[in-house]
Amino acid sequence: MNRNKMMMTALGLGAAYLMRNKESRDKLKGQFNDFAGTAKTGGNRQATASNNKKGGMLTNFFS
């Protein structure tokens, strides 16, 4: 029970930090978009870059 409480506290603190810090949100969003693009294209970085310009997996969530 105590472990779950600590995990939820850490998650809440991380979410609060991301809500206040735009640079961190943008960095995390870029990492998720790169990961999603790499998974879809099998490692093709050029395709990943074009996906990021259009908006990626978390664009609506972090905007």
C-alpha cells in the first residue's frame, strides 16, 4: 500500500512540474513523437522528422 502511495505522489509531482515548465513539456513531447515515429517507420529518422512537423501522438494532449 505504501509503495502505491509513493508512486502516485511521484506521478503527481511530475505532472505538476510538466504543467508549469513549457520547455520540459516540449522536450517530453518530442521524445514521445520520436519514439512513436521510429516504431512506425522501423528506424527511418527522415520519416520521423516529417511526422513531427505535422504533429505527433501527443500534440493535442500537450497543446
